[in-house]
Amino acid sequence: MPAMIVTNTPAKDLAYTNFAYCSPSDLRNFIVPGSTLAFVSIGDAFVLSVAGHDTIPSGHIGLNAIQRRHAKVSTGDSISISRFIPPEDFNLALLTLELEFVKKGAKDEQVDAVLLSKQIRKRFINQVMTTGQRVTFEYHGNGYIFTVNQATVEGQEKSGGIERGIITADTYIIYEASNSSGIKIVNQREAASSNIFRHKEFNLQSFGIGGLSEEFADIFRRAFASRVFPPHVTSKLGIKHVKGMLLYGPPGTGKTLMARQIGKMLNGKEPKIVNGPEVLSKFVGETEKNVRDLFADAEHDQRTKGDQSDLHIIIFDEIDAICKSRGSTRDGTGVHDSIVNQLLTKIDGVESLNNVLLIGMTNRKDLLDEALLRPGRLEVQVEISLPDENGRLQILQIHTSKMKESSFLAPDVNLEEIAARTKNYSGAELEGVVKSAVSYALNRQLSMDDLTKPVDEENIKVTMDDFLNALQEVIPAFGASTDDLERCRLNGIVECGSRHDHIYQRTMLLAEQVKVSRGSPLVTCLLEGPSGSGKTAMAATVGIQSDFPYVKIISAEQMIGLGEPTKCARIVKVFEDAYKSPLSIIILDDIERLLEYVALGPRFSNLISQTLLVLLKRLPPKGKKMLVIGTTSEVNFLDSVGIRDAFSVTYHVPTLKTEDAKKVLQQLNVFSSGDIDAAAEALNDMPLKKLYMVVEMAAQGEHGGAAEAIYSGKQKINISHFYDCLQDVVRY
């Protein structure tokens, strides 16, 4: 119907219903198909529920005084109206209403937000509310008007368009009233308690968070569950809200991202983000003032609003920069100590705040003052660790979602396979892998001869090969040191007979035991034997073949010229890093060299010796498993200082017997079949490393230059020249 004549609401009591009224014959034009509801849209101003009334003539519509004022019409005017059909997902999650009395100057009145919400939901259920709309209603004998200040539909952020939606039984209502209105609202927090969050449910991936659902569930349970319940429930339980949490873990695992997104999810004030070092000032007392200023708004809110105060979130990035253990810094000023003191008194002092949530982040939890970590302060401590395979898949999906939508991702890309290959990659490193893969794809479209040449967007495809290349380029900080391990077995792996094979199989069994056993989180194994017998190569092979995500080798060559305390710190750091991985192998190569052992004297480093004794017996944290493989050529020395006893198992790696040497020579294929037995006999009781050295020397020929022909199989080593070389080596 294009136009209707405006008339009064049929009866005074119907003015409080917020309905528009028309004749029963006209009502059919406004009913929503498939329902009993009927709505009229009056321009863009607002939408009203409409009901039929026998006293209203056909072609007329009855509006109360406040509706006429809002629509800017008088009785007798013609008004353009139309039927309104609600869209899908139109339920209001949140409604903010400003209250005032119909009669100005009415006596002061206290309004219970809980009871009022029940009345409003009951009276106005299934009605459409639009921002700016004014509605009259009666409550406890008083006439009130509310103005809709905010109308947020479930799952939608604020938009630039008209905000409106339907009131349901689940709509949360927040009330506002000016001080001059004479209305005092009580139990506000109770009425809209769950409004702490902006959304009814969370999809963490939509916030760009992958692989941290368990950690977030832990944070929610401990830090936010109490805030969702009304204050009277928490007061009956006799508990206080959590005021602080600490997110700690390796770099790049998503601590800052998690804190930033928690700030976005909550409906409190805009989070204050503070980088630890920014708080510091060279002026006396200025640093402490900076800390006080962070809490000034929260203190003002708590004084003026009490329990009605909004939640104030303060995010401290790199909190270890300013909250080091008191007494640990020797800067002479005591600034660090006074910062910690100031922060402690603000969070949980005599006049402690209840409307603050402090989120700290660090990858050095060990540096923080212990008083900061007790309950009442940063009591919720959640480790944001390296993601598991499912978490890595989620992170890869987040970083590739846009290129997938834009068809830039080739069909052969298998994210599940990439997730399986990227053991111990952090979230930041996975993002680096995606960036690197994209760089390969973009580079194919560029011509170095002409960089101004237009790019064909349609042909940009990120392929599986790009990702595989990227994995070679982006190496995880907490991954296997594959290059270092390969250097330990330059000659590759050859079969050295049953004795060597038995020890290798036993050591691999230990790795399997660590992987599957519940009762062996730490297994230690010592490979001892003569110098050059292949101990390090065997340990490196176990490290590579075990497929453990974290494998590191600690050798003396990495610590040349370092003092004892520095060496100890390096060794401890490798073990600490290993504790961040679910499965890890540490190879202690040439332990006697690490201990600076000298036979004359004898002299060795007691500090490093004691460090190793502690680390070899210290169990990794819960859920982490570790295999430590040590190698030594001085087992008697290790026995004398008690280190051998610290290893669970000791295996003797022997020199080669004749039959073992023959197997090695057959695989090298550098002797003629007639000479191989004689060569093997001559190599009896020879360490593997020395065997390779003699063969290398003999392969050069008497006058050099024959090695290439020998290794290509075109020529064989002269046995007499081999004997000469062997004699030189043994004699030497």
C-alpha cells in the first residue's frame, strides 16, 4: 500500500505496546509469509510490529504520540508505508537502551536492570528495534521512554548501515541513564553479564589463530569464566576475578597474536599495548609514573562506577624487559626493582583493582620476578608451545586461505603433507615458509631482462615444488641440525659387520623406546670405543633415521676458546631448547673434549662435569621425551669422574676385524677380487676412520691422479702400493 492516513492509537493502554494498529482487513497486507508476525516499515526511520483493531477504519494506521514525533507526522497526515520482511540472521545479540521518564522532573527512581530486562524481553519480544528509535513503556507504575543507542545482530560487527534487529529471549540489554534523569540503574553487570565478549561463539581461525584451541580453552576457563557469571554468583562463591595472565613459550609461536586477539574479542575498553622497553625512562621516578599512568583510567572507572566499570586490558609485550627478578640487575639505580614494586602494588596492592586484566608475554619466563607469578597477579600461566601437526595444518590454511580463494594455489599443493613435514616449525616459521613459496611463484613471472614487463596475474600459481623449496630455505630454530649431522658421516653409511649392526639396531631401539614408552621420558646411551671407530657417525645416523623433530649435536669444535661458564651456558641452552620439543635427541660428541680432559695431570673441567651429571639425570617436563647419546674414546676417565654411571646404557663400538673390513672394502669396490682378501687381512683390528684414510691414500696411486679412475670403477688399487700406505699410517 503506497500511503495510509495517520490516526491515534485506539486506547491509552495500547500506547505502551509499541505496536502500530490498522483494520483487520488491512493487516493481511503486512503479514510475513509463513508466520503470524506482521511488520510495517515507516520510511527508513523504523520498523513497527502491526496488529489489527476493529476501531481503526480501512486505509488508516494508528500511531502513538512518540511514534508520530519520530516519524515527523500528525494525525490526519498521509504517510508512505510498506510491508517489512525480516532478513535471515536478524536476532539481536545486544541492545543498549538509554532510559528517561515520560514526565520530566519525576522523583528519583532505582531501576533493577535484571527485572527490567525480563519485562522488556517479555513485552517487546519479536519486535524490531532500530538505532535512534524511541519507545514508551510502563514499569512499576511509572512511564518511561527508552532510546535505542545500539542494536547489534548476532555474529555481526558494527556496520555503516542502519542497525536494527529482532528482540529475542537471548538478547542482552544494557541500560544507560544520564545523572540528571533521576534514574539510578542497579545490577547492570548482572543483567548483561555475558556481554564481556563481543560474539556468542568463537572461531579462532577467523581471528587468524591456528593450533591454539586447547590453550585458549585453558585461558577462557581460568581468566574469563568467572567474569561471564553475574557478580552475585562470584561473590557467593567468595572468589575474585583473575587479574593477570602470562603467555610464555618459544619465539614465533603466537603469544603476541593471541594477546592481540583476546583484546579484540573482549567488549571492554580498547586494550593498551605496552612494549616493555618503552616504559623505561632516564629520569628519576618517571618510569614508575609511566606504570601508574597505565592504570589511571581503570582506577578512575572503579572509583566512579564500581562494579559497573568496564574491563580494562593492558598488554605487556616482552614483559621480561622490565620485570626481571629484583636484585638481579646491577645498574646502580634500582629502577627495575621499583618498576616491579609499582606493578605489584597496582595489580594486587592494598587498593587493588578488580576491573583490570594484565596480559604479559615473554619467551624468558625464568627471568621474571617470582612475586609477579603468584596467584592474585600473573596467576594464569599458559605455555604457547610449538604447534602439533593439526595445529600446523590450521596455520598453513590461515596463511593460504586468500590465495586459495583467488585461485593462486595450484591443485597439487597438499597442505596435510607440508604440515607433516614441518615438525617443530613455529607459527612464524610456517608463515615464512608460505612467503618463501610465494616468492618462488612470483619470481617465475618476472623477467630479469625487463622488470617493467606487465605481469600475467592469471598464470601466478604457487605449486607444491615451491613449498618444498621453501622448506629447504626456512629452517626451524628448534629443528634437527641435519647439516651438522651429515658432516659427522661424510663417507656415508656402509655395513661394517654384525657387531656394528647390532649396536646400531640397539641404539635405534632406544629411540623407539623413547618415542612409545610412557615410563622412559629420558633415556641416555654412551657409545665408547677407540678413536675413529665410527661412534659419532653411528650417533648421527640414529639422529637422522629416528625422524625426531629436534636433534642437536654438542661438540667441542663449537666451543673453541670459550670459558667454562660460557660452555656450560651453551650446553644448558641446547637442553632447554630440547625441552620445548615433544621428542628430541641430543648427541654429546667426544665428552672428554667437552670436559677439557688431559691425560697428563690429569686435568678436566669440574664445572662442565657437574653440569653434564645434572642434565643427564634431569627428567624433561611432562609430555616431553628425550634421548641423549654420548660418545667417548676415554671411557675409563668418564668412569673415574662418575659420568659413565649417569648413562643408562653403554655400548662398546669395536675396531674392524678381518671379516668386517672385507665387507667395507666390497662395498667400496676399489680392489680387484683377488686382492680384497689380502687387503682385508692387513686391515684387521683397524678403526673404520683409519680404513677410509688408508684407502683414500692408496687410491691416489704412486704418482697421484688415479683416484677418479678408481672410484669410477675403471681401475683398481695396486695392492703393493696399498701395503706401503698402510705401513706409513701404522708406523705414523
